[in-house]
Amino acid sequence: MARETRRASAGALLEQAGEALARRGNLLLASVPRFPDYRGESEWNDLDQRLSVESAEALRDFEGVEGGYFLQDQKRFLGAAFPSSATKKAHNRRVPHGPPPREADLIEIQADASIRRRQQFSTVVDVPPSTVAIRTAPILVDGEPVAATWTMTRLADPIFIDRSFRGYRWAAGLALGGIALAMLLTFNLSRTVSRQRLERDRLQADLRRSERLAALGKLLAGVAHEVRNPLAGIRSTVQLWQRGIARDGEALEDLLSEVDRLDGIVGRLLHFSRADAQEMTPGDLSALAAEAARLAASSAEAHDVQIQLDLAADLPLARMAAPAVIQILRNLTTNAIQAMPDGGLLRISTRLAPRGRMVELEVADSGIGLTVEASQHLFEPFFTTKSGGTGLGLAIAREIALAHGGDLQTGRPSVAPGASFVLTLPIAMDRQPT
């Protein structure tokens, strides 16, 4: 590859070098007398030295290029220069004032042809053990060719090849060593990542357990308060019966109501404790949104609430326990309808989450909205803004969302003041809708 690159660039390199030689040597060559007024040998030597200075200066910026001048009348090489350090070390034996011995005849024939035909010639030729590129071009004085420039560069040289081969061996050795080291580091990194993944899962499980214990602590405190009131009512009713007071229908109905209230609290607590023990399967969140809208339709009509669906097409399947998600949506739609006693708009929409492999479902209403204080405590067990509420609905809904690997948060309402809740669930990786 390197050899082909050198071949492709050799022509342009030699042309630039030859033009530099012609510019610097033209005036000196113009002063050379023609036949029969030849100079003496000392004068030729002086001219050769002066041309050598010009050649060296001309070729200084052309790495690996050597060159000089050839006079037609005298069949004489003058001003040869080899400024490249690599060229100097590679070739020490030279024809006086001229090119290396192996290439001298070829350069003389090509230079003579350039002078006679008044045109430049470029050739690539094998001169064992080298392959060289040679360019010659005429120098005209008063329209007549008196000399020619020659430039040459070696495309393949034993010294260069050996040096390159040693470089390749070093590079190959370093590359193989680097590959082995990279494989070792990759193996160690994979083991470290695996250990860190296990440690992360363990820490997440511990954190989850701690959060559940904290939540259960709050639940126990709330349960003590919530259960005490219906138990007090049941106790007073039973005490009245023990004193012989007649069991009328109203007292019995109150007793059953308190028992139902206790049963509701216990049922919600069971949902809370089992939120992460449900089987997860791929499910269509848009289909569940439509089902939730259908279940809420009669209550919405009774409160003069219009339900609007905005469901994303081709939404990826979500990893979910469908009955648990329906429970979340029932809670959110019920809360939304109760927040619009004078009617309004209930909007249920689904979409792909902007970041991560998640899907979102939003339940938004145009109701009375949420205060700043309520927004800060909405998901705490037994916190409620309704007179008859238990304060467990949103706490259980968020716990179910977290157990799914998702979340439930308040969103930005589209209609002020209004309220918005956004349920986020992870996309199921094993199966997608077709």
C-alpha cells in the first residue's frame, strides 16, 4: 500500500522539484558558452559548485528526491544534489557531479531525449535492488534547449524496505500485545461489571425492603387510627344491644357499614403488601386505557364529565400485571371525576416516553386542581383531601407502579387549574405488537 502511494505521488513530487531546479539554475546555465568556446576544467568545476548550491537549495524541501542538470553539448552532469538525509546514507558512491552509477545511463538517455524533443519525460523503472521514478525536462535559453533538469526518487529501496519491515514487526508485536492486554482488561471489566450488577441488584432489593418497611410503619400508624373509629362504633352498638335496647334496622345498617369500612381498609392493605408479587406479562397499555374509560363512562355521565381518548398508534407492549394496572387507572379516573362536581373534561392519553424504553399513560382533568401542600403528600399512606377518603388509593397505585419497574407522578395539567397524573411502565422486551 505504501509503495502504491509513493508511485501515485512521485510524479507530482518530481515535477515540483524539477521546476524548482529550473528556476534556480536557469541564469547560470544561460552563461555557459556554446561550441567552440568551451571553458577550462577549473571553470567547469566552479560552475558545478555553484549549481550544486542552487540544486541543494531547490531540493531541500523535497524529502527523498535527488537531482541536478545535464548539459547537451558536453554530455556532462553538473550540480547534482542529494539533500535528503535518507538518500545520503543510502547511496554514497556517485559519478562525479552526477547521479548514482546504477541510474546514470538511464538518466543521461532520458535527459538527452528531453533536450532533443524539447519535452519532459517521466518513467518508473526497476534498477535492482531499487525501483526508481525519473523525470527530465529541457531548459531553454533564447528559445533553444541547452540543458535538462533531472530528478529522481526511490519507490522501493532495500534499506527503506528493511527499515519498514522492522517497523512493521515492532508495530505488529505492539498490536498483538495490545490486543492481548485489551482482551485481559475486557475480561476483568466484564467480571467487575457482573459483580457490580449483582451488588446493585442486592442494594436495590435492600433499599426496596427499607422503603417498604418505612411505608408499612406509616401504614401501621394510620391503621391504628383508621380502625379505631369503626371499632368504636361497633362496640357502642353491641353494648346497646347487651343492655336490651332493641335491634332496629338502622343500628344494624350502621354496624354493617362499619364492618364494610374495616373490610375495605384490610383489602387495601393486602393490595399494598402484594403489589410486587404479581405475574408480569406483555400488555397493551392503550387497550387498558380504553377499558378504564369504558368502566368510568357511567360515573362520568352522571357527573356531566366528558371522556376524551388520545391513544398512540403502534405503542410498544408494556411489562405489566393487567389487573393491577386497571386498579391504578380506576383509582385515577375516579379521583378525576370526583374533582369535577360541576362537569368537565377527563382526558386519557398514551405515548412513548421521551427518554428510555418506557411508555406513559396520562390521566388529566379540568377540575379544581391540587394545592402545593397536597402535591407534596399525595402518595403518602392515609393522606387525603376528601372527607370520606382513606388516603390509601394513590399510595397503593404508586406502589403498584414501582413494583412494575415504573412510576406514578403528578404531571403538568393541560387545562388550568386541573390535575394530571402520569403512569410510566417499562417496555416488554420479549414481544412487540405486529
